[in-house]
Amino acid sequence: MYLASCLLTTLALGLSLCGAFPAPSRHVVHEARATIPTGWSPMRRADPDIVLPLRIGLMQPNIHKVEEYLMEVSHPQSPGYGNHWTPARVVQTFRASKEAIDTVRSWLLTSGLGADRVRVSNSGTWIHVNVTVEEAEELLGTEYYIYYGEETDSEVIACAHRYHLPEYVSEYVELVAPTLQFDFTRRRRGPEKRNGISTGSLWGGMPSYSSPISPSPHVNGPLANLSAQLSACSDQLTPNCLRLLYNFTEYVPQVPGNNSIAIVEFTPNAYRPSDLDLFFANFSPSQVGERPILESIDGGVVQTTYATYDDNVESDLDLEYAMTLVGSTQNVTLLQAGDLYEGATPDNVLDALDASYCTYEGGDSPEYDVTYPDPNPAGYQGHDCGTVSLPNVLSFSFSSPEAYYTPAYLERMCNEFAKLGMMGVTVLWSTGDYGVAALGGQCLNSTGSLGTGSGYPIFGPSFPATCPYVTSVGATEINTSSPAQESAAYVSPQVSSGGGFSNVFALPSYQKSAVQDYLTNYPPPYPASLYNSSGNSRGYPDLSANGVRYITAVDGGWLQVYGTSASTPVVAAFLTTINDARIAAGKSTIGFINPTIYSSSFQVAFNDITDGSNPGCDTDGFFAEPGWDPVTGIGTPNVGMLRDLWLALS
Ligand SMILES: *[C@@H]1O[C@H](CO)[C@@H](O)[C@H](O)[C@H]1NC(C)=O
Ligand SMILES: *[C@@H]1O[C@H](CO)[C@@H](O)[C@H](O)[C@H]1NC(C)=O
Ligand SMILES: *[C@@H]1O[C@H](CO)[C@@H](O)[C@H](O)[C@H]1NC(C)=O
Ligand SMILES: *[C@@H]1O[C@H](CO)[C@@H](O)[C@H](O)[C@H]1NC(C)=O
Ligand SMILES: *[C@@H]1O[C@H](CO)[C@@H](O)[C@H](O)[C@H]1NC(C)=O
Ligand SMILES: *[C@@H]1O[C@H](CO)[C@@H](O)[C@H](O)[C@H]1NC(C)=O
Ligand SMILES: *[C@@H]1O[C@H](CO)[C@@H](O)[C@H](O)[C@H]1NC(C)=O
Ligand SMILES: *[C@@H]1O[C@H](CO)[C@@H](O)[C@H](O)[C@H]1NC(C)=O
């Protein structure tokens, strides 16, 4: 693999890139890569006079303790339960040491760069210096080339295969950019994109739906009547069905002004105001005219340029259910991310929530994230960092294949979810609608490539559901032959509850006995070559809620909508009322809930789902069993009981 690409590179340039670089003495290789990213070809050596804005990212002390810090404030038995950190404490704890700053700075000065050229960032994690390509090659013992990317029709400057640092500097440095990252764009043009490049392809969220219907009068009636008619809910799922299934009797928020919930949408996804009103008129008349509070991120707009079902169904679904369930007094915030040209990825949202994430470990990835300021002059010309205040509950109805990304990218984002949890935010992610497969039904082959069909038999986990610091939400359905009972959601081809085991993240402590009991007591009928069966990897989902046949107003009509996209904002709304009860009692928010919901005293407050499975990758998937399972997690919530249990915690 390495050899092949190395030869190609060499031929294309007519130069030898594969020999050892002349590294200055006592330098060590700091970062290296075997191949250049696909789609890029080397054009020529970079002109020595080009000025590079060199950024040296310093090691974050304490990052290895992130799980420990998170458990201290999130484990119900911890004396520090609920003592969430301030954003300032988070920044302080992960800020680079003075020793690191001094060491790197003095290296630059002794290398001949004037002190006036070297600048330390406010967050203390970066050192900036403008250098010529010639100076950078000297400093880093590397060679810079111009690469051309056909797909984006752009050129970048990057190092060929590796760069070096003096050994005594290397230990304080996370990374240096621009080097291997392919993010220093020289020129970029190209037509306006129909969909945000990443939301459209990598981050799937659009729930499936079936043909238009009208809400039946059965499902609009009072709860008592509906209870006798629960089978109507297996046909048409409505807010009252959810209240009935999950013991979520009308809750009147006591301190709505002190509480918050945010739903994330990626442009071009947009809600239609008239759809909200159609829904409210049928299911929550007092809310007609109500809208979410819009917080725009990186030019995010509730766009009306594109208005197909595909553009509107996700946002309509999420907001209709979340707003109805929390009720008219509790505001719902809409975090709308991305302008119409670039779109957005979750990293844009994290940047807006935490300014220090913008630069953390090199900042967003040019390979997987979108670029702001938007290279299109008509697009958003800023990049929002720390502009949005932290909500108590954050709901994302999206997922992406874990295998698509490098472990470094996954870990960077996952650690940020831990930081949000430390600050008291509950972060919910849907697990996707493809069972043991990832977005679009993609599975893996033995070399780890994603694809569909018989050449790709290995289960394909979904991210960020596999991040141990988020709460991932699967889907259930009402059993039509036994309506009081739920089973794992499987309606082909609309939904199969996403679940399985990570290939990247290790088993977190809070999940240890749940996962190991499942694998021991109900060993799945698949060889270890199809999934990580070691009992040492993170299993998902954590919990679930109904995700089938949601009656949803979309584009002026009614659809039945399916998916973990539906279950996730519903769980977010439930948890928001629990936060309200705790805040009113003078207690903290529930924050990162996993250590609590897996604790033995909380199991009574979940309906254990033991029927059904999550087919995918040409298998029946995993099976729902007593206790936790990688199909429905620990089960569906009994919200009344959960509220009482959480109120009893300190
Ligand atoms: C590098 O150059 C840019 C553009 O001239 C300038 O805005 C920036 O402040 C410079 N950075 C440093 C660290 O001197
Ligand atoms: C109860 O449900 C039945 C249909 O099963 C319906 O005919 C009746 O009108 C409902 N009653 C009320 C009070 O909504
Ligand atoms: C909800 O938002 C509206 C509009 O911003 C504001 O006027 C109102 O005070 C908010 N309600 C609460 C309870 O915070
Ligand atoms: C896996 O798929 C990739 C392309 O998607 C291919 O290059 C690779 O050879 C495949 N590996 C195996 C073992 O089939
Ligand atoms: C399974 O996951 C664990 C934890 O991430 C890892 O240490 C182990 O190597 C994985 N096993 C296989 C066969 O991939
Ligand atoms: C709610 O917020 C107000 C205004 O910030 C504050 O005075 C009050 O103490 C808060 N109430 C609770 C229960 O936290
Ligand atoms: C539905 O319930 C019946 C009766 O309890 C059970 O036999 C069947 O397996 C359930 N179906 C599913 C899909 O879980
Ligand atoms: C619903 O929750 C309440 C607590 O708020 C509890 O007393 C009741 O038993 C629960 N009902 C069911 C059917 O679980």
C-alpha cells in the first residue's frame, strides 16, 4: 500500500520523495503518514517564498483524565455528583503548561526567528508564527509541495510524508500545521453546492417516511380513551401515544426560564413554520404560532430556497415533537448550523458552543469538515467560535459511519462531548436507522473499507453513537399483536434500530457489566470476525424510544415518519422536564446521564425490551434480550419514575 502510493507520487513528480529527508541533528519524526489522501495529486515543490501561517499546537495536559473528571460529576455515587465545571475551569485544566510554551518559544527564537514574530494564542494552546516555506522546511526537516484536488478543484500546500522536531520540543507538541493536514488552501473555486457537502453525504439524518395519510381521530383523543386503543398507536404514533407509553403525564415546567433544550439542524434542513402550526393545531392547539428560538451558527438559516420533503422532514419532525412534549412554556432552541453553500458538520456546532474547540488539536479537519469563512464570497464570511451558550440538553438526529474517519478525528470530537458533559450538558445522538450497518446500509470489508453487498459482511458501527461520552438513542415499535409491549424497531426498508459495538472506542466503566452480561448470557450467533466481540469495546445504544410511524406535518400534508431521528428529540424533551424538576428543587442539571441510567437503582425506571432485532449487513443483526442489548440499550424510559429517582439524587 505504502510502496505503491510512494511510487506513484515519485513518478508523478519525477522526484524522489521516498528517501529519508535531511533531518537536522537530534530531530525526531513528529508525525508521518503512509499515503496522501485520495483525490489529491502532487504538482510541484512549493515556492520557497510562499508565507505559511505556521501554528504549533501544544499538548493539552490532563486530556487523558477526561473520563475520570466526567465520572466525578456524573456518577450518582460520586461525592461530586452534579458539581459541574465552569467553562473557564475546563479551559484552564486543558491549557498547555508554561513549560511547554517557553520550550517551544525558545526553540523558535534560537532558530533565528525574531521574538516579535512569535505569538501565543489567548487560549494558551497554540503558538503562531508566519514563516516562509524555506524557513518551515528548515525548522521541520521536511519538504512542501503543491497538491491538486480534483473533486474540490483546489490546491493545497502540504508536506509529503513526514516532518521532524527536536526531541526536547516534540514532547510538548501535539501537532504543527500546515504540514500533513491538506488544509492550507491556495485557491478554490467551483459551483454552488446543492447540499452542504458534509451534511448531504457523510452525516445522514433524514428519516424515512411512508405515503401521505391523515391523522386518525383515534390518536387525538384523551389519554384514557387512547389507553383502551393503544393499538391505534401502532398505526399512528402521536404525542399522546408517547405520553401513554412512557408514563409522561402532562408536566408543567416550574422554572422554564432557567432551563434549556436545543435541537441541532444542518442547513439545508429547515423547518416550515406552517408545518409547525398544522401539527400544533391538531396536537397542541395552544402552541399555534410558537416557534423555536433560532441560534444561527456559521450563517445557519431556516432556508426556503429548497423545500422538498427531504429538506423539511427532519426539522419538522424534531421540532413538532420536542416542542409539543416540553409544552408551551418551555422554549426550545434551534441550533441551525451552516450556510447554503458549505453546510456544516457537528464540529461547527461544537466550535460555536466552546471557543477553545475551534483550535483544539489542530481545529476542524479539512478532510471531514467544511470550511469557514466560506470560500464562496456569497457565503458566511465568519467562523463562529464560542458564540452560543450551552444548553442543558442537546439533541442530534444524525449519524455517520465510524469507519469513515481517522481515530484522531473521532477521539477529538468524542473528548469534546466529555467536556460538555463535565459542564452539565446532556448530549443525545441517534444511532441511525440501519441496524448493525452504518448510514446507507454500509458495512465493512476486512481491510476496513465501507461498502454494500456481499463483499462487505462486517458490521459497520455509527458515530458519534459509539463515543462513550454521549448518550445514544435507538428505536422501538409497538408490537401490533400485543400493543402494551414494545419490540426493537424493524420496519423494512424504513428503519432498523442502530446498534452494535465500536471498533475504535473502549468499553467505558459504567457499561462494563451491562455489555459483558449480554455477551456472556446471550452470545450473538456471529463469528468474532463480524464485530468486536471481546467485551472490551463500547456498545450502543444506551436507551431507546419509539421510532415508528410518527404522524408528522411536512410540507402542508401528513406523513408517517420512522427512525432514531424521531426517538432522539423525544428523549431530549423527556429529560428536559427532569432538569426542570431538579432545577426547581435547587439541584444541578442531570448532565451526562450514562453512569446514572446504567446504575442498578435506575433499572426499574426502564421498560426492558426483549423482542426483536436490528437486521443489517445481510444478517438478522443482534437480538433484544433481558437487560442491556446492542439493539435497544437498557430499554425505554418510564419518565415519571425517572423524575422521582433523579429528584432523590443530590
Ligand atoms: C501572519 O500574517 C497575517 C497576514 O498578514 C497576519 O494577519 C497575522 O497577524 C500574522 N501572524 C503573526 C503571528 O504574526
Ligand atoms: C375514543 O376512541 C374511539 C375510537 O376508538 C372514538 O370513536 C371515540 O370518539 C373516542 N372518544 C373520545 C372521547 O375521544
Ligand atoms: C421564551 O422566548 C421568548 C422569546 O425570546 C421570551 O420572550 C420568553 O421570555 C422566553 N420564555 C422563557 C420562559 O424564558
Ligand atoms: C475492501 O474494499 C476496498 C475498496 O473499497 C478494496 O480496495 C480492498 O481491496 C477490499 N479488501 C478486501 C479484503 O476485499
Ligand atoms: C475490540 O475492542 C477493544 C477495545 O477498543 C480493542 O482493544 C480490541 O483490539 C478490539 N478487538 C478486535 C479484534 O478488534
Ligand atoms: C432562575 O433564574 C433567575 C434569574 O437568573 C434566578 O434569580 C433564580 O434564582 C433561578 N431559579 C432557580 C430555581 O434556579
Ligand atoms: C409480539 O408479541 C407477541 C406476543 O407476546 C410475541 O410472540 C412476538 O414475538 C412479538 N413480536 C415482536 C416482533 O417482538
Ligand atoms: C408513573 O410515574 C409515577 C411517578 O411520577 C409513579 O408513581 C407511577 O407508578 C408511574 N406509573 C407507571 C405505570 O409506571
